[in-house]
Amino acid sequence: MSELNVRAEKLDAADELAGKRAEFVTDDVVYLDGNSLGALPAVVPGRVADVVRRQWGELRIRSWEESGWWTAPERIGDRIAPLVGAAAGQIVVGDSTSVNVFKALVGAVRMAGEGRDEIVVDATTFPTDGYIAESAARMTGCALRPVAPADVPDALGGRTAAVLLNHVDYRTGRLHDLPGLTDAVHEAGAYVVWDLCHSAGALPVGLDEHAVDLAVGCTYKYLNGGPGSPAYLYVRRELQDRFDSPLPGWNSHAEPFGMRTGYAPAAGALRGRVGTPDILSMLALEAALEVWDGVPVEAVRAKSLALTDFFLECVAAYVPEGRVECLTPVAHAERGSQIALRCDDAGDVMKRLIAQGVIGDFRAPDVLRFGFTPLYVGFADVERAARVLAGTLD
Amino acid sequence: MSELNVRAEKLDAADELAGKRAEFVTDDVVYLDGNSLGALPAVVPGRVADVVRRQWGELRIRSWEESGWWTAPERIGDRIAPLVGAAAGQIVVGDSTSVNVFKALVGAVRMAGEGRDEIVVDATTFPTDGYIAESAARMTGCALRPVAPADVPDALGGRTAAVLLNHVDYRTGRLHDLPGLTDAVHEAGAYVVWDLCHSAGALPVGLDEHAVDLAVGCTYKYLNGGPGSPAYLYVRRELQDRFDSPLPGWNSHAEPFGMRTGYAPAAGALRGRVGTPDILSMLALEAALEVWDGVPVEAVRAKSLALTDFFLECVAAYVPEGRVECLTPVAHAERGSQIALRCDDAGDVMKRLIAQGVIGDFRAPDVLRFGFTPLYVGFADVERAARVLAGTLD
């Protein structure tokens, strides 16, 4: 047994979160793709069966009240809130991340008001945010300015209305400076929208603490909500009265069953709702969030960093120098919960890895992504992944 | 046994669709709320369990390809297509009805082009369409003009860009003249968007035959997709190249996994996609649509009219004249698949009805709605509903 195997055993034995793995459906592969689709929490199948058979099949329409369907978007939002450092009443769940980016960005531009006609967007963003930002700019009469996150402070000015940033870069796994960039945007008199897809559930976000204005995120990565599970929208309490949604569906009305011809927005986070909530997916997500009971995000972050540190150490030990280039920063303050390795034959390498039971993913043209979900990934998994990787690179 | 009981028995015995009821989870209540939430098709629980346990739990990320997750929006759209008279390749499933109204209406205004700056909206619409139309108008620089459907032809002109209409009125159950109104809109050089929420699955729509431009609809009423199941968007084939979505998420990109910075829309109906599809709800819907195998919409329509005719006859026989007012037109050509009865104490009446096992719904301030889903409602149900109603009105 190698020295790294021994280390992995010791780290697993000392891991306070190790018991959480039993709350997921796992098998003998090393699943490092939870940053794309989280594993299935064991509580979900039974809950979904109840929602389908009893709540829908037997109670039918009564479930909108009796099974709490109607209030699910804000109730589940409140369950996500502590994971991203938000007090209750500021998050609603529903729609896709893309749709929520649209709501948030148009809402931010409208808050900024007259004279501010520029949207700044992370130039390295996951593409959908850029496409939606372009549409939001077009529909609000703004110019769109793509800027690398590090250059954002210098790009801000009196014309800046809103800034859309990613907390963690989907490709490189780089963690951006949310507090510092938020401050910079505020100093320029603009509003910031953070995309938390690759950070929520993996590290502390501190939305309230850092006075973030608006935020969006998906729930199918580190929050394990299931394929395409609904996304969420955070609107800071102080801004809710001014949040003017471009998608004012009947669910966001002050009196949704009043069937009024005129629109009057609800108070609070409900203003971010749109149409009828997607109950099956939403209640599957609610069940999935139960695995977080008693789990501090800080403990998850500590383990995440230990996992990625250990992976880098194992890769350095097993993989010949120069065979792969690490795109993820070494500094903890700049690292999310994934490691991205660059090599020219990444597509083929990932196919071989998957064939040998190590599941990561490939992002064109040349990136191997490995996501580390602290709730179900252990240190022995990490050592094995690096060892198998070294073999496939040979 | 009354004459109407005997008639009901004969009608049920002659009903070619009677066997379909066994494909749903039913009980001893009379469920006349399928125009709000369709009953559970018996095939759904097992399918959903497989999606959760095997496709998500075991295959995980592989299911995006191996379980057909990625192509679900257009595949399920093609399954809905024949029910609304559309050839394949023109419908995608996803998002809520409200979000699809936004896509369709903004898309229609953009097709209309310069010089046309007015959106006409059904003044009697289900509220969300009106709210979203107001937002679409605001964001495209259009004026919004609410017009009663019968007055639409006279309201059209050279400034009309788009017209948003409901095929069946959610409150009164009135069926509007889709072919005639579509022609009128086209003669004015404008584009029409039809909301099919209360007609799809209950009567023939004929989208292609009548050259409808765009259409949207929910899937949780007569299509029985489950609570908040995803809605759909139809874009006529000839217009797809010109459909310019206000929500151009990465799923609508010509090369979604190319991770391009610049947006390039996909060809065809895929252009109506936005973010990651909501797989649990979407595949529950796909299973639910299997009950339509071998069922012609024309047969459903014939039974629907027979059911509502018979209900009106039973109400006339059992309920004292003048106690309720029927808001639904008597003429078949103007009737959807619901009957709306007005009375001052409708809220209390509906509570008593539900307590006695007849489930309809109440729409403020004074409407009793009864929806008749031909796939699982029979004529004995209809007679019983009218009889119990008469008792509660006493």
C-alpha cells in the first residue's frame, strides 16, 4: 500500500462528514461529476412516490393547499437560504437558471434607473449567462460589455447599471472574490447579480453578509436536486420593493386568485415567482435538501479544500510532470470545489477514465473537469481517481 | 331509477372511450376539476420511479444521452403535436405557460417588424397572459390594447404587431373562433399567439390547418401531465427561422456544448428551448401522454360535447330555474369542455359540493366551474354531479 493510500485511509477515518455518504445512492464508481449532476439522495425516491401516488393521485387538486404545493417555491427557498448565507424570505425556487438570470438582470437594470445604460458581464461566463445578458441588454436599451472578472473594478463607471458575475468559473473552477467585487460594484453605484451554480452547496457564499443585491443558482449540482431541478432567485430584502420583474406571471401577483385584470406585485421574494410551480421536481428537490440537516457549510468547505488539495497532491505524485496543466488556482481563496486539468487529448482521456469507473466530464476543447462533492466523495476516491487518471494518461 | 339515470347508463354503455378510465387512478368522487389538474394516469408512478431510481440514481450523468433526457423537450413536443393538429418539429416542451407567452409574444412582435407597435390582448384572458403581455409590450416599445375576442377583427390595423388570444375562456368555457380570428389577424398583417391551456386535449385545435403562427399551452389540465408540469411552445415551421427568442438560453444554441461566447440559434423548434430541461416533471408528462395512444381528438370532442350537453340537461331537470345562470354558450361551436354556472353564493356552494364528493372549482367572485375530461369522466358522473348540485343549491 502506497503512502498516499495510507493517507487517504487516515483522512477518511477522521472525516466528520463521512457518514453522509450513506444518505446517497452510490456504487463502486468514483463519481466526480456532482458539479454537473449531483448523486441521488436516498430519501428522494420514496418522497417522489408519495407526491405522485398520494398527493397527485389521491388528493389531486386539494394538494395545492393540503400538501403545501402552492407555497413550495418560497418554503424551499427558505431551506436553501442558510446554505448561501441568506436570512429567510429572500429566495424563491422555480424556473431555470437562464430564466432567473433574465429576471435578475432586467430587475437590476431597472433598479439602477435612468442614465445607467451598460451591463457588464463576466467574459469567461458559462455561455447561457452571456446569451441572456445580451437579451436583457437589448430589451432594456443597454450596451453589453464583457469583462474578465479581475478587470471588472476598472471597467465600472457612471454608466454601469448592472454586473453579472459567476462565483465559481464553470471551466477552471476559479473562485472569484464575491465580497470585493460586490463592494466595487456598489461603489460605482451599480447592482450586482451573482450566479452561484458552481458554489452553492460547496462553500460559504454569504449573500446577506456581503450585501449582494441579486443572485441565481441551479439546484442540481452540489444541492443534488435532480436532473434539471428548478433554479432559484435571491433578491435582497431591502431591494424587494423595487424589484420589477420582466416576467410578472400570476404567481407573483399580490392576490393570485383574485383574477384581477391589473397587475399588482406581491410583497417580498414572491415577486420573483412567475407561473405555476413545477411540483414534482420541486418536491424532489425539497426532499434532497434534507441531507443538509445539521451540516454546516463551513464543514463542507473544509472538506472540499482537503479533497482538492489531496487530489492535486496525488496527481503530482502519479502523473508525469507536464502531461496535464492545472487550470484551477492553487490558492484556497481562489478555488471552488472542482479541479480542471488541461491536456490536448482531454476528450479521449475522459472516455478512458469513465470506462475505468472514474466519472468526470470533458469541456471542449481540452479540459478535464473533476467535481468534488464533500457529502459523498471520500479521500480514497480521490486517490483512486488520480491513480486511474495517471494510467489513462500513460 | 329516474329517466336521466337510465339515459346515463345507456350513454356509458355506448361510450367508446369508457375503457380509458381504467388507465387513470380514480376513486368514488366525481372529479370535474380536470380543467385545473388532470387525474393521475396509472402508468406515471412506475415511470417516475424508474426515472428517479435508475436513470438518475444509477446512470446519473450518462442519462442525458442514454435515457434521452437531452432531447426530451422536442420529443415530447412531437407527442403533443398530433393532439393540437401540428406536424412534428414545431413544438418544444419546457418552462411555464407564462414564460412561453413571453417568448411567443416578443417573438411575434419581432416578426412584425418596424412600424407595428401595438399588441392586442384578449380582455377576458386568464390574468397571467395579460400581465405578461403588458411586460412584453413594455419591453418591445409597444402599446397594449385589451379587446374582447369578438371585437378583435375591428380592432386590428396597420399598427397591430401581435394578438394574444385564448382558445377557450378559462372562466366561462367559451370556445373562440380560432380559424376566423387567425385569418383576421393575418389579413391585418399581424401575428397571432393562441393560448391552448383550456382546449388542448379536449377538442381539435388544428394549428397547422389554420396557419396559426405561435401557440402556447400547459400540460396539466386535459393532458394530465401532473401538477405544474412543463408547458409548450409551438412555432409554425415557416416562421422558425425568424423566431427571435427573448430568452436565448444555452439549450437553444445551434451548438449547446460548443460553449461559444457568441449566440447562434438552433434551427427549428429547438429555438424555443431555454435552460436545462426539468427532467422529472418532463418524463412524468411523457408517460402521461401514453394514454392518448390510439385516441383521436375528434372522439374526445364528440364525447366532451355529449357530456356537457347532458350536464346542462340534468341541471335543467334538477335545479330550480333561475337558481344558477349558465355562462357557457349552448352552441357547440362556442363551447369548450367545461360548464360555468354563476350564482351569488358560488363559494359556499362549491364547498358543499366538494364535501359531497363532487369536485369542481370556484372562481371568484361567483362562478362554479365544472370541467369534463372525456378520458375518465362518464355520463353517470355527470348525472350525479347535477343531482348533488341541485341538493346543495336547495
